[in-house]
Amino acid sequence: MSDYAIKIENLGKKYIIGHQRQNGYKTFRDVLVEKAKSAANLLLHPFSGVTGGPGADDYEEFWALNGVNLEIKAGERVGIIGRNGAGKSTLLKILSRITDPTSGDIWINGRVASLLEVGTGFHPELTGRENIYLNGAILGMGRVEIKRKFDEIVAFSEVEKFLDTPVKRYSSGMYVRLAFSVAAHLEPEILVVDEVLAVGDAAFQKKCLGKMEEVGKEGRTILFVSHNMAAIQNLCSRCVLLNKGVIETVGTAEKVINKYIESSSIEAKISIGDRLDRSGDGKIRFTALTLRDENNCSVNSLICGKKAVLSFSYKNNTLVALKNLNFTLGIDNLTGERITYVGSEICGSSFSELAVGVNSIDVCVEKFPFMPGRYGFTIYCSVNGVVADWIQNAGYFDVQPGDYYGTGKLPPSGQGNFIFDYCIYAG
């Protein structure tokens, strides 16, 4: 087993979920009455173990991981992908000894450095400098070894100015910069990184991916969870697809990513209104996407270079006018990489008040600049600064070839995502 950095056999993690039975909101008086009834029932039936009464909890078992078997060789760079709730973060937390498994066995050869959540492993009252030494000690390193890497850690993190400030005063971006720098530079045999890198800016994300690639070339093992398929494909040699707590596919990054995209496309066929994997307080709920052409007719796909309207229907559950509504649309390519972003605030479309009768938000593009292909999208909406509805990977739409330049020639496929107006001339 010395060939393996990590070996997992029949791993399972069970959580107990409570569901409270209640009708509407309860007053403080209702709570006191229920507690009194529960106490009385316990006195009358001390061995029943049932308190009963309204508001009692029902419990169910939820297996975040179930029967996971996996072997990771020393020096491998392994990506772990899957939809939200698939069990990715739970797996990393178990491997990082943050939480205990319910069943199964794990063997780990080497020191593990983890970056799972903003601030993981940091003491908020200690300064950045002190936390560097603390994290090194947790990894089993001596003061001399940490000191040797200290300047390199600080330089990479770019937080030198705030090094002697308690980290509780750091922004989330500063937290991630320092935490990743510590985890990557203190030479653990196994580096575990979750989606937390998404907190940083684009330049820092690129810097981190470069560092992880460098770490992998040094022969250390990397486990990387991300929804960015392009990053997974560039960094990882092997990939694991998790689905509802079980491993669906293991193989080369390209093979597993294609499987994930295929399954995501199938799931994206579910009507937006029927999607359960959504966030928000429900003041509005998106129900459908309708594509319309230059004649305002519904179409199945859009045409490159023609007028396009993406119309998002929604239901107003408040039954009153919506104030200060902000709508955003993120569009991804098939590898899950975000390629553009549309927001009502940044384009100056102010929705200070939308009447009850308004039930759709339209994104209009006079000359659609997308190359032919399939594109996924995420939709988000807030009302008065509070998330109302948010669906990641909400669906997809197709773009057909079109004579964008009016020259009678179609742009070649597979040459990027966008096309734009330009002229070519000789100086």
C-alpha cells in the first residue's frame, strides 16, 4: 500500500436530519405551552422516550457518502466533480480529519494540508504571522523549517502589510490568499483544495492554479474540487465524478468531464420551474426560459449575428410590486467556464419597482455575438438586496451558425466562444 497516498474502502457518512412539524409561525406563548406539554408527557410516560405534541421533530437518515471506494497514487493530481450536494466537500472533510466517517476505512500516507473553507485552520485572534507558524506546527513542521519558507509564503499571499494584524480583521480574499499560501508552501505530501479558491480574484485564482501545477510536478498528491471544468482539465490527470454520495465514474479528466457535461445536459432539460436545487427566499421564482428572434417569434435556438431575446418568466409570490429588483445572468461554455455575465445594475437597467402584472425579464441583444454551439446559464435575482431566486446550471440554449458579417461566409466552428465587429486594412 506504500504506492498509494490515499486508500478508501467502503466509506460512508450519515447525518440525521430533523424535520419540524409545524403550521405557520408560532408565538412565544405557543412555544411555552408546547414545552409544558412535552414536560407533562415525559412525567406521565417517563420510559416512552416520546414527548409528542405539535412541533415534535421527525428524523431521517441522510447518507452524504455511501460505499465509496477509491485509491489515489502518490503524486497524482485528482479532480473531484459533481453537482451541489454530491458529497464532494464531505469527502474532503473526512480526508482532512475535520469530520469522522460513519463507516469504512481510510489509509493516508503523508501529511495533509487542507484548504476547504475561508479561515480553515486559522485562529481569528492570532495575527497572520502567528497563524503561519501555527499551521506549520499543525502539519508537524519545526520552527526552522517554517522560517525557511516564511518569506516565500508572505510574498505569494501579498498580505505583508497586514501580517501583524489579527486575521479576524481580514477580508475573505485576504484569508484565502494567506491560507492557500501556507497550505501550498509548507510542503505537505497531500494538498486538498475545495472550491474556496473561487473567493479570490481572477488573477489570484490563476496564480493558485499555477502553484498547484508546480506542487504536482514535485511529486506531491493533489485533490482538487471545483465546478470549473477547464481548471480541472488543465490541472488534473484523473477525475472522480460523485453523484448523490456514490462514485459514478473514475477515469481520465477528459472522459469524466464529458460524462458530467452529458449528465448535466440531461438534468438541465428539467423545467426551470420544477428545479428543486435553488436558493433564495422565494419572493419570486423563475419558471421558464423562452428564446425569441428578430420577429419576436419563439424559437428553439438563436442565430449568430441575428437579434436575440432571452426571456425569463417568473412568478411573483409576494402579490405586490417588487422593489429594487436586481437580475443577473451568467453564461458558461460546455466545460463550465464562465464566459460572460449580464447584470441589470451594471448595464443601467434599473428595476426600482416592477408592477404585479409584470412576469418576465428580457435580455435583448441586437446582434448575437456567440459562436455556434451549446451554452449553459445560471440565473440569479435579488429583491431589496436579499436573494429571491438563484439556480446554478439552470439550463442551456443552442446557437446556430449565421452570416455575422453579411459576407455570405459563416464563421468556422470550434474557434472560441465569441465573434465581434472589426475591420482589417493595410497601413
